[in-house]
Amino acid sequence: MGGARVLLLVGGFLVNVGTFAVYPYLAVVLRERLGVGMAQVGVVLGAAMLVQFASAPVMAAVAERVGLKRALVGATALYAVGAVAYLGGPVVLGLFLSCAAGALYSPAYRGYLAHSASVDERARLVSAGNAAGNLGIAVGPVVGAVSLDDPGRLFAMTSVLYAVLLVGHAFLRPERENAVVEPFRRVLHGLAVTPFAVTVVTHYVYMQFYQYLAVFAVGRLPITGYGVVMMGYSLGLAVVQPLVADRVGRARYVVALGFGFSFVALGMVAFAGGTVGSIAVGAAAMSVGTAVLFLKNDLEALARSTRSATVTFGQQRLAAGLGAFLSGVVGGAVYGVFESVVWLPGFWLVIAAQCVVLPPLALLGRASRRP
């Protein structure tokens, strides 16, 4: 693996340290600062995620036009501005700026890594990029938990981090220019429909875990304990995915989905227990399930799409955003219902049931054809 890829993997790790030092606690911060209920918090989070992910296909096309290196530099600049906005007080503005940065950074990051990869290298390279990001996701919540009592200090730290990353990304080697650049109106052409639909379902279920477990955990385990659990989840994801990359790459899509969603459902049932042990078990099960689902969905989309890797990753980000938006809007309302009847474990059992029902419905939709 070349030096440019190693440098970018380090960047992907640190970008997620900064992002996930803040994101897992946004439901708590928004609830306190805005003085609203979980349904309203869910709408804000869902809308922000939709902005981030829905704009990803267009941002991927932008990255192809301006160059992946320039796109990465521009995205880290946006991250820095968002961190300063968090520091200045308007949390919602900082959230939307950070989401815009993520919409540009993610497809450019994956596209840069995959730019020179052969078909045989693809599974390992995609999993390496995901592993670097997941390590950042693991460390971020612990950094956030330690600094949550002083949000100003946390946002100052992330501002400095993104400023350093802005300089670091400027040293990346420019990639070879793409000879064919298609019009923006074609950003959704060549869509791999079945992986797109399954990715929507995957992230709808997954984001219930990431958006609402922090609120559920309040009073059940210390905030630092929650940070350790989330770190364990992401470390598990980072370790498991590279280990199973080749097997996942060879597995039939339906088999991989059955395996992955079974573990996600098991994790949701474990969360319903509401104890430190059951929440830790649930996070471990989620590590295994999402490791398989995230990788297989992307590999299947790359195999079925007629577009470049950068554009395909942008399309997959759109699918993830639709799932996140549904998680925010639907999940927040459902969480509020169970909160009103004082039976929050029921929320996780409902999500577990959806892990059984929704994937087959997504697979029953119009399957995309392989090129």
C-alpha cells in the first residue's frame, strides 16, 4: 500500500475521531440546549443526516470534477468551519456544516483509496478504509465522554484537529485525472437498485442504535461507561471487517444479509435488557452484524453499478442518508411513544422485529442487473 493511501487512512481515522467525539452525544446536547422533546430532536438529526447523505451523489460528481485531492482538502476545511460553529454556540449550524463536509469527504475518501485497486484488491482495500474510519469512531466517543462536561473545550479540540487535517490533506499526491466526466443530471444513472434498497434498511435500523442508545443509557450506566461500550462496538467493527473481508466478498448476497441482520436483531434484543452487561453484549452483536452488512452492501453496489467507484459510493451514501432520515423521523416518534408509556425496552424489541421483516421486503423490490 502506497504512502498516499497510508496518509489518507490516517486522515480517515482522525476525521472520525473529531466527528464522533461530538455526534453520539448530539441527542443529549440538542435536548438540553433547545429544550425540546425527543420527537423534535429526531427530526433535527434526521434532517441533518438527510442533507449529508442525500447530497453525496452530487458531491461525488463534484469530487470527480475538481479532483479527489482538492475535494478532500475542501471537505476538511468545511469540517473546521463546522467545529468553530459548534464552539461559537449555534449547535444546529455546526451540525449541518459538518454534515455537508461528510457528504463531500466520504465518497472522495473511498474513491481515492479505490482509484488504483484491482477487482481482486477491492474487498481488502474497502475494508481497510472502513477499518480506519471505524477506529476513529471507536476513539471519538471516549474523547467526547471525557470532555462532555466542558463542551467548549471539546469543540476547541476538534477545531484544532480539523485545522491540522486541512494541512495534512494538502500533502496528498494528486490522483490521475478522470478522462470521462458525466453531467450532474446523471448522478443517479447506473444505480444498483437492490444494494441501494438494502442499504436504506441497514442504516434505518443501525441509526436507531446510534441515535437513541445514548438517551436510553442515561441512568442505566455512567456516561464514560457508555463511551467505552461505543468504543468497543467500533473496535469490534474495525477488527471483524478486515478479518471477514474475503469471505464476505465471496458470499452470496442473500446469505450475507441473513447473517448480518440476525446479529443486528440479537443486538437490539440485548439492548432491551437495559443493564451494563446486556448493552455491552448488544454492542458486540452489532459489531458483527454491521461489519458484514456495511461491507457486503458496498461490494454488491460496486459489482452491479455501471458507474465509477466514487459515484457509486456517493449513491450508497444517499441510501444511507435515506435510512438515517427515516431513523430520525420514525425512530424519534416511536421512541417518544415508548417513553410516554414508560416502557423503553419495547422500543428495541420493535426494532429487532423490523430486522426480520424489512430486509425481505427490500429484496422483493426490482433487482438491478449486473452490467
